[in-house]
Amino acid sequence: MSPTLSLSRKKHRDREETPDPADDVDQAPIATAKQQVGSTLATKAATLLLLGCLFAGPLGLLAGGLALLSATAPAPPSAAKVVDLSGQRAVAGEFAQRVVTTWLTTARGHEADLTGLIPGIATNTFPQEAFTATDATVSGITQVEGTWSVTVAVTVTDQRKQTARRFFQVPVAIATDGSVSALSLPTPVAGPAVAAGTGLNYQVQVPSTGPVASTISQFLAAYAAGSGDVTRYLTPGVQIRAIDPAPFTAVTVTDLRAISSAAGVDTTGTPKDGTTLRVLVTATGTVSATQQLSAAWALSLTARAGR
């Protein structure tokens, strides 16, 4: 330190009884350009490090949560495998029809016709005169513990010339190689009961004369007897094709009834304009002088301009 500076500070202290606080404060040295650049880079590095930690925290937490959920969540139940048995059903049904028909039409002494279908057949199970069996069809089929139980309906005529629709059950097994066999002789069973029907709700008698009956007669003549153009009687937008070839040479209406809620039908059978009339028609179809057949048609008519 120069003597002048030393003398000056000494003289200042001699004049001032209270020291200047600034004299006792150590001033930080001014940083050089190189030092400033280094300090800035360090600050940026520290900031990036801090931000990385902040972002890593939530991401780490999220990843950990997902891992925990995947580890603890129960596995979704696997969908039950659907096995297509339509092929086996068709095979079992056809085979049961064949078994029943062959069993009924096999006479004693021809047991070999059935040997390959039903095992363990005794010769005394066959009649001297076979039955007549026609129109065999499957009326029911179920599978129980791998065995198909097939109910076959067949029209049977016996020695008394009595013809009836009969029903027989046949247990059918299908092996893994596709081979099929009947496990026993057919079992006669009762057919489904026929319930007494309550009838349709056509309770209003419509006269057999008048516009309604006339229109229906003309329509059925064109539709089922090939007489006239059926499109003349159709509501616009409705498409009905006549039966071809026509099953009858003539059609005669024998009974005509409307539903109970039908309105606008007077004693002459003429409906009011705009009325929609639902009717059940019973008619006789004629093929020849010695062959006629009654049939029924359900029709819906709309009245327009007296037609």
C-alpha cells in the first residue's frame, strides 16, 4: 500500500470518532467474464437437473402405479368356447330316421339289413310281415352326456291297414372318428299333445253378398284359379303374385268373417270409405266335379269410393 493512502486513512480516522461502517464491510470481488460464463452454465445445469427430478417423480409414480395395477388386477375371464354341434346334430337326425324306417320295414329273415345299424339284435324281434313306413322326419333332438336322443315321427301302416302317425326315440352315439351307431332298438313314445285352439278373433259375420264378398271372390278367382289379373285388386304398393300353376279351376266363398273390432260394416256388407277391414275367408277350391278342397285366407281390405 502506498504511504499516501496509508496517511490519508489515518488522518480520516483521526478526524472521525465514529468509524464508517463501510470500512468494515468486505466487498465481493467483481467476477471476470470467464467466471460469469461458468456461473451461468452451472445455474442452467442446476435448473435442468431440478426440472428433471420434478418430471421424473410423477412419471416414476405413474409407471409404478400402472405396474401395480397390472399385477393386482384380476385377469379377464376367458370367453367360453362355443362348440358347433350342427354337423353332429344333422348326422344323428338322419341316422335315426334311417334306423326307424329300416327297423319297421324289415321282416323276419332279413335281420342283416339292420345288423350294421343296431348291435345285438335278436331274431324274434322282427315280424313275419313288415310294417309300411313313410314320411319319416325328426320331430325332436337333444344331447345328453354325449349321446343324441332323437325322436322320429313316421306314418305307419300295420297289418290291420290302420295308418297313424307314430313317434319313436333312438339313442345315437357318434364316435370321435365320425362313426355312428344306435345304442338300442327304437322306443315307441307318445307324440306331442294337440291343444284345443281358441280360434281367431274373427267374430263379425259379413254377408256373402255385397261389395266385400264380391271383391274377395274376384280376388281369389284371380289368385288361386288363374281367372283374371290379380293386380287389379291390390292396394297401391302391395305386391302379391298369383299361384302358378293355379291349384283350382274355381274358388267359391263359403264363409266370411271380420274381426270383432271392425267398424263400418253395415247389414249389406258395405264398408265406409277409409275403413280397413280384416277378414277371414273360408272358400271351396274346385279341381274337378269329384275333387274339391276347403281352404282359408286372411285378408285386409281398404274401402275407397264405394269399392
